[in-house]
Amino acid sequence: MFYREAGQYKTNYIADSAIFPILQDRIAIAGFLAIAFVIIPYFGNDFFINSMMIPFLIFSLAAIGLNILTGYTGQISLGTGAFMGVGAYACYKMTSIFPDVNIMIPIVLSGFFSAGVGMIFGLPSLRIKGFYLIVTTLAAQFFLEWCFIRVAWLYNYNDSGAIEVPQRELLGWIVTGASATPTTRYLVVLSVVVAMTWVASNIIHGRIGRSWMMIRDMDIAAELMGVRPLFAKLSAFAVSSFYCGVAGAMMVFFWLGAAEVESFDVNHSFLILFMVILGGLGSLLGSFLGAAFIWMLPIIIRAVPDIIGLNINAATVEHINFMIIGGLIIFFLIIEPHGLARLWAIAKQKLRVWPFPY
């Protein structure tokens, strides 16, 4: 078979600890990147890129942020939507105060603002866990939503209460505003997501990531072995909130174009949490699989009646969509509670030992 490790010897520790030790995995990653950077921008239409690919990448990045906190560190959070909002409003204020700064600088700095807020609301995790931590992060969600509504300075005292994206350029290309093409915005978002996924993978496979997983598995034993819970938990909240903040800033600046507080409500927190649970806790691949399942599948289901020529009203299609998605979620959680990433890992393992898969 084509998926074999035979003859692929590791001669040093670096090669043995590589994220993709098998040649076929590296070829597959290169192929996916080629499709994402070349094929999709060239052949994809504006609807596919703007309505499917851009939000899929943004929600995948937010899911990675939540997965770092929940999947790798074991700290459950329902404040993801609010942390995305912190990044969006911070980026909006920085572009208003510094209009001539390269747009990528406010995008990245917005993550640091979100990280600072995340660390503040992560302090209770040093004393509480489980259901009580969920309530604490939910309180953070509601408090930050209140700030987005009541603190008029955050949205520059606009009568509508919304933040509107100004036109900005990057290397001579218009990347934000009404004049920016979907392909240009998609390539910027894709580049950021790929880079931050690579950074997250290296952090997780390093000393900090191992300390997160030790805290998740047994925090008392981890502390006895020298892991500092203060640093491990707060660093997880900081990194997670950083990723969510960058995702929130890109959601407004590269996808929506304008946003109100409803764009960062608790429903989005639940949406991201479902992506992580369904895709697979403790898996970067699961973040992408969960985002694809939750966001892209409903769009495909809605398009099926038009493709096959059925005359069904929009409300009926929406109800059918909810029924199908809900049934599939229950089905997958029963078949494999560890998510879609686990199903993919099982399939790969069977390929590695084929024709003796059992």
C-alpha cells in the first residue's frame, strides 16, 4: 500500500520527534496547502470563497484557541465569543487611532489585548474547576457583552453601535473594506491561519504544551512533578484568548465588514465549543474538521434543493438542516465520542497495517 513506514528510518532525535514523521503525511500536507493557496483562489467563485472558505478558516482558528484551553489543558470555557469580541473591538480602535499602520499589526496586537483579558478572567481557574469554571467564563461572556454595548468609546460613539471596517491596504493590495475582493481577503486569512496553526503545533509539542496536558490529566500529580499550575493555566488562557482575539478581528475585518455585539454573543461561544467537541478534543486537526462540519455542511444541505430542482421554501429547508445536523452530531458522538479526528486516526492506523487491520 501507499501508506507505509518501511524504509523511513530516524537517525536523530529531531527526526524521531517530528510532527509529521512519515513522508506520506508531509506530501499530503503539501498537497492540501497547494490546493488551498492555488486551486481554490483560481477556480473558486466569490460565493464559495466569501461564504464558505473565509468563515471556515476563521472559525477553525477560534476552535484551535478553545481547543488549547479545553482540549489540551482541561479548562472548560464558554467565553470564546466574548474574547473574539475583545480582539475585534481592539483592532477597530487601533485602526481608528493609527490609520496609517499596516493592517496586520492591529490584527496581531488585538490578540494580545484579548490575551490580557483572558488571563484576568482565567485567574479563578487557580481555585475552581469544572462546572464552577464554566459559570465563571459564562459571567465573563455576559460582562464583556455588556461592555461592548454600554462603553460607547469602543465603537467610537457611532449611533448604530456597530463597528465598521475602514479600507486598508497590504503590500499595495486592498484587503479590507468594500473594495477588497474575496480572493484577496481569503489569501490573507489563509496565510494567518496556516502560520498560527504551525505556531500552535510547536507550542503544544514543546515544554509548555506538555505542562498543559499534565494539568489536564492530573493537576495534583503535575504540581508534585514541578509543573506550576499558576503559569500553566494562565498561559493556556492567554494563548487561547490570543487565538480567539485574532480570529475575532479577522472575522470583522476580512469577512463581515461590520459587526454589532450580536456577532460575539454566547451563541458563538456554544458554536465554537460544538466544533471542538465534534472535531475532537486535544487535536488541531479536529478543530478544522469540527469547523468544516458545523459551518460548511449546513450550507451544502441548503444548496441541495436548488441543485436537484426541488421547490422547497426557505423555512422548511432550515428545519430540515437543523434535523440533519443534529442527527449527525448525535450519530458521530455515539460512534466515536472522541470526535472526527479520532475516526481519521483510526483510518490511518488501519492503512498502516493493511491488509491486517485488526
